[in-house]
Amino acid sequence: MIKQVSVIGCGWLGFPLGIALVNKGITVKGSTTSNEKLKRLRSNNIFPFAIKLTEDRILGDINSFLEHSDLLIINVPPGLRKHPNKNHIAEISQLIESIIKNQIQKVIYIGSTSVFKDESNIPIIGSNFKPNNYEIAKQLIEIENLLMSNSYFKTTIIRFGGLIDENRHPGNFLSGRSGVKNPKAPINLIHKEDCIDIIAQIIEKQIFDTVINAVYPAHPTRKSYYTSYSKDNNLPPPKFENTATSKGKIVESEKLVQLLSYKFKHAL
């Protein structure tokens, strides 16, 4: 039974995840890179730590953060869009050393469906996939391999689709824009509350040493979905570029549904 969890990265997803785990009676240690957020963690009964991963060391008291925890949840954005030359693999490698040192037995790694390649024939992606050749995807795949191949702990990797909630939605960003590409590409989205519930169920049911894709199982095209979203929310719709061939993929969540008998809480 998992009694204590460390969550590295208590941001938009990690913070409410920490609260949900506390509400289930689990002791939670949470990390942030912002000293200002330490008080917010503490006020929600999450033991707060200032931790920052770098390529050559970990800043902060990582040993106290990991001490006596049964599980580490790694929820750290790679940050490669802002810093394309960054070595995120080295950052996670530093963390793996600390995981082993502190005898953490189980790890959940929050990954991304961006590891899957978009193609013009719109592949359906289950367990096997053609990896993306972008730098972000290559680093994420290498991190997945490092974690899954380590014999000192068991890892479950959850590749989430695009994360949304009522306040954070790509439809708001795309509203009114022109020249939006890939109108016929299918969407692969999932609500934040489903993400939290999926992680909580994996912990409760002790499902480790596996890789899971987590995307809501409906995949309308970008054009139909975002046009409808704009209409429903009284926003100007985006204007799509229809001359180029659309590229995309459909990411299946059948394995997730089977392992957890999972029923999604939020339709898109």
C-alpha cells in the first residue's frame, strides 16, 4: 500500500493532483521551483520543497523530499520549446540517481503523446508507434527508456494528450486566428480532472511497469471541433488553411480503459 508520495512539479496539474491524493489519506510531499508557491502547498497540507533540476545537479534538498516515500510522480515539463538546446535527459538522469539513492520503489512519469509522429495518412496509434523526430520527442523517448529499463524501481509512463480544463483550452487560443493548419487532423485531448483520476487509480490499483496512452476516446477533426467550440462559447471561430495536406494521428486509450475499467468523467 502506498502511504507517502512525492510529486516533483506541483504546477497546473501537479498541485490539484497533490490535493486529491491528500484527500485520499496519502501523505504528499510536493516540489515547486517558485518560493512564492511554497506557502500555497503548505496551506493545502502538502509538505513543500523548493527543488529544481539542472543538467549537472539538483538544487534543493532532494533527499528530504524523497525520504520515506513509496512513490515518486515526475511531472516536470521539458522546457525545450523555450530552451531548445537544453538537455532534459541529463536533468532526469540526475533525478534517477536520487531515486536509487533514496530507495524509491515506484515511479509514475507524466509523458506526452507528442512522442508520436504526425502523418498525412492519420495513423491509429496503440502500443506500437513511429516516434517523432523532433528534439522534444527524442528526449522524451530516451527518458522513457531510461526509466523503464532501470531495475531498481518500477515505472509506469502515462502519455497524456493535450491537457485542458475550463480555463485552459486551445480553442481560446485559436479563436479568431487565420491560417490555422491541419484542419482535417483529429484532436487528442483530455481533461485535467480525468488525468488526476487516472493517476489516482493507477496508484490505488498498483499498476506499475507499463506504458499507457491517456486521451479522450473521441477524435473529431480540428476544424469541426474548434469551430463548434467557438460557437458554443460565443467566440470568433478560427479560419483554417485548406490548401496543404493535413497531418495528424489518432491516439487510442484502449489499454487504459481495460487496465482501470476507466470511464471518462469529462467529454470534450
